[in-house]
Amino acid sequence: MNAVTSPVANPGASRMTGTPAVDMRDICISFGGIRAVDGVSVDLYPGEVVGLLGHNGAGKSTLIKILAGAYRPDAGEIRINGEKADIGNPRDAKRYGIETIYQTLALADNVDAAANLFLGRELMTPWGTLDDVAMEAATREVMGRLNPNFRKFKEPVRGLSGGQRQSVAIARAIHFNAKILIMDEPTAALGPQETAQVAELIKQLKAEGIAIFLISHDIHDVFDLADRVSVMKNGKLVGTARTSDVTKDEVLGMIILGKSPPGALAGPGAAAD
Amino acid sequence: MTDTTTTTPAPASRASGSAPAAAPASFIGALEIDVRFLGMLGALAVIWVVFDFLAGGTFLTARNLWNLSVQSSSIAVMSTGMVLVIVMRHIDLSVGSILGVTGMIMAVFQVNYLLPTFGFNHPAVIVLTLAAGIGIGAAIGALHGFVIAYLGVPAFIVTLGGLLVWRGAAWAVAEGKTIPLVDDNFKLLGGGANGSVGEMWSWVIAVIACLAIAFAAVQARRQRQRFHFPLKPVWAEFTLVISGCLAVIAATLVVNAYTLPPALARRYAEAAGLTVPPEGLSISFGYAIPVLVAVAVGIVMTFVTTRTRFGRYVFAIGGNPEAAELAGINTRRVTLAVFALMGALAAIGAAISTARLNSATNAQGTLDELYVIAAAVIGGTSLAGGSGTIVGAMVGALVMQSLQSGMVLMRVDTPYQNIVVGIVLVVAVWIDTVYRKRIK
């Protein structure tokens, strides 16, 4: 088969210049003999939104959990701002400015919004006790920016709606000045109005120069927000494309058939035609 | 019309980004007390009144209530640790056996090593006995925690093994012999006439407690003012502080109303070189030392669970272990620490109960694990994890002990006592389950 000449220059490359905020190269991880992520390379620049797409079980969540420090990769290299990064646990990831909003929201249901926001990074009084009042004040401030109607500061987050829980999860990420934000299905649990709110927020964060990975199995969630998309299938990278170079149907073809279109840079997982 | 009369607060005009919540409508809402805790106190009051009626007025006497407080101490101390264990979705079946083995070790250590070294009633004896007991209890708990957290064996199995191992170890320490305690200072931990602080000190403690309650209320209010948070109405603050103080005063009146029997009082007065007035002496017991120990443990444990990072992590892990892990909490280390703490508290329980019996036996603490778990669960600790309070568990311990001593006063035989306690446990948890579903 002859190599197809791409209709666009440098397919799949970012329009941003400089050093990528995140550069994951040839990442592999296996669970019980199954290669959940197999030689995947993705990159992400400051102020850019990259959508990571694929079916359920394609390996997207596993890939970003490696970046977030929840799993250690079997092979591959992660560079943060051009420097090789050793991310062994979630605390390491946070030190690199990587904040993650998980699909499951990862909130402790039995404690209030402030306790969740500061979980693992509590504010302390000079006597070494929890400064709950200061934490609540900070929570009121950040929530006032994200979701001005939020009132349930004293309640366990169990009592919150999906959108309110989502805003607590996002508040946690932005309060700590994330440089790199990973959002796993950020709108999965939300109604249309709340989804629009989250989209607005993503644009705002992007304008502030934050690098954002947006993970979804639904192309409609991300296509309009993302600058580029990387598609995974069966643990492998099908390809990466700028959203301006490909159509939604072509991306859908990547997700379903694993077929890399001419506007995309094909990865190792692309189906041969 | 001026700005101040507008009903909606101006947004973002102050440090807090969002407006304060509307004033709570109900009386109890304004007081900000847990309804379930009130319900538990109500249940306790009902139990007391019913037993007093059934047992012909022998239950609500100063003497019985004083005994009740002493009998509850050991279980109450251990139940505070069990709350944390259960909040983290674990269980500890070994506390009774840890109590047995640490009590035995403390007695043997004291009699065979400390007494010959330091001599009779030397203050170092009680200090070193307690240090050894608590240290060994913590080490046993830490061992359980290590196997649970790092080797991944379920807590149920590890502590079931511990139940057998440490009961056997308690026998092995002195080959089944009963070891009588000798140190008089240590015996004070068991209560009794000597192990109580007397009338004057009881009032001193009561005054300090009332001042502490008022101080805590003022402090909390100041903190909230600092960040312009909605405040409780002043009448609610006063209601809470005054009812807290009244409870303290009532308890003090009760323990002071229990006096030494005349014969003992005369002997006590003679020993102290006092002249006995013709109408007889009235010497009050006052608060028993084990009760004060239990209250102190309760205060420290409440502080640990609500004001420290460790306590926050315990609850977060109980609520969602995965979220806690992803937030960067070292869940294994916290698990190990919780079991070590449980072991240390079992050793304190051992000190109280061996001192109360004046001796250590290898059967001591048998079935205590079940009373401790029952106290925590009756006290509102959810076996699903993530919720529970220290004060609730301690009231739970009091409920369990009230049932038992009430039935003793009614001359109910032990097998029937067990039947009642078992049924009450199940019914209490069922009511709690129904309540929890309702508020959802």
C-alpha cells in the first residue's frame, strides 16, 4: 500500500508553538496479560484542548490515570514542560500541576464540599488542627465563581445534584492552580444547561493558558471544544488530528472503524485499508 | 428606601463568594444539633425510666447511676476506637482478646518486675505499667493493621485470628493463673471509694467543664464572624451552653449524692484522723476516676476525628476509598494507624477493668468485642462506613450497660439478658436504617 499524501501540512500537530506541557511517548501498561494501553503517544500544549476519544474500554481512562499518578506505566516516557517526569502516585502528579476530574467524580460522599475540595491538602491552623473555617471561606469564594447558586456548604456532598458535584470536582482542580487539567467525561452526569456551563468554563480555563485533556466516548461532547483529537481503539492510538482538518464523520470513523482519515496523523492502531 | 432593606444580599460584596444561607426555620435546625443524637438521648432516658419503674425504684438512684458510669467506662473507651475502625469499613473482633492479653501483661510486669525494682506504691510503677500496656496494645493493633493494609487480608479474618491468638497469649503469659494487682495507685483506675475524686474535686471539674463549654461556643462564634459566615441566633447559643452546663451540674449532683456507707465512712475518717460527729459522716464518692479517664479519652478522640488531618482522612477513606487514594492520601498508613489506635485503647480498657477487679485473669474481656461493636453501632456508626461519632458510641456504651444492669436489678437471669440485648441491638440498627432512608 502506498503512503497517502496528506492534504494538510503536519497532520495532527498542534498549532501551538513552544514546549508541550505534556508529552507522553510510547506508553504501555498491561493488566493481567491484557494490554490496556499499547504504545500510545500524545501531546498537549499550554492553552490547548485535546480531546481523547474512543469507545468504552479503549484505554483512554487508563492512559490519563497514568498521567494522574494512579497507575505506573510498564514502559514509555512522560515529559512535563520538556522535562522527564517521574510520576509514581497522585501526589507527584499534583506537584507537577496536574489536576484530574474523574468520571466517577472521586468525591468522598460523606463529607462536605470544603472537605472534598481540600482533601489531601487541608488548610491547617498554626496549632496543627484543621482550619475548617478558612477552608469553607476558600470554598465559598471559588464556588462563587463557578456556580454562584451553590448554597449547600455544610451538607455532605451526597446531598448534591450531579451538576453541583461536578462543580465541586472542578473547583478542586482550579483552586490549586492547575497547569494541566484532565477531565474524564466531565459532562456525562449533567443536564443540557449544566453541560453548557462546563463548556463555558473550559473555554475560560483554556484562555488562561491551562492545558486541558478532555476524555470522552461521545464525539459531540468534545468536537467543538477541542483544538485537536486523539482517538484510541483497543488500547492503541488510531490517530491524531486537528479538529479543523477533519469532519465529525471522519472522527467517528476513527472511533468506530479505527480508520485514520487523510487529515490525521495515523498511529499504530490505525486499521489498514 | 435604603440599600440595607433589600432582601436579597448583594453578591460578591464580601470575602465569601456566595450569599449566606437563609436562616434555618425550625427550632432544632437553629440549634444545629444532630437529631439522631437527640433521639439516642431520648431512648436512654426512656430505658432509665422504664427500668426504674420495673425494678421498683432501684434504677434511678445515685448509687446505681454511679455504678453504671463505672461499668460503662471500659467499653466506652474501646468504642471510641471502634468508631474509626468501622468508619473505615473495617471491623475489629480482637479487642476483647487484646484487652485480655494486655491486662495480663500489665499485671505480670507490675508484680514480677516493677514492684521488686521500685518498691511498694512507687509512682513509677503505674506510669511504667500503663506505658508497657498501651505500647504493647498499640503494637498488636499495628500488626493487625499491617496485615490488613499491606498484605491485603480482610480485617474480619485478621482480627478473628487475633481473637484466638491473643486469648491464647493471655493464658500463656501466666499459664492461666490469676494475677492480683498490688500497686494502689494503679487500682485507682478501677474506681471504688478510693478511686473517686470526692465532692470538692467533682465540683472543680464541673466548673471547669462549664467554662470550657462556654469558651468553645464563644470561640466557634468568633471564627465564623471572622469569615462573615451565618451565625447561630444568640438565643440558640445560650440554650446550648446552658443545657450543656445543666447536664454537667446534674451529673455532679448525682455522683456527689452517692455517699460512703456509714461504717466505711467511719473507718475512712479514723484513718484520716478526723473526728466523727455524732450524727454520722457523709462522704461523697464524686466522679470515679475510670469515668474521668473515659471522658478524657472521648474528648481527645473527638478532637482527633473532627480537628485533625488524620480524622478527616479516616472519614474520607470510609466515604470513598478510591477518591481518597486519588486525592493522594496514603490509605494504607491511615489504616495501620487506626488499628494501632484501637489496640492502644483496648489496653486502656484493660487497665480500667483489671484495676476494677483488682486482678488480671486470662478470661478478662471475653465477648467485649461484641459489646464494643454494639455500642458503636447503637451509637449511630454505620457499618457501610463513612459515618459515626465518638460521643454517639459512648452513649451507645451507656445504653448497653443500662440494659444489662437494669436487668440485673430486675433479677433477670443471664441467658435472658443476652436474649434482650441481642434483640435490642438488631431493633436499634433497624430503626436507624429506617431513619437514614427517610432523610435521604
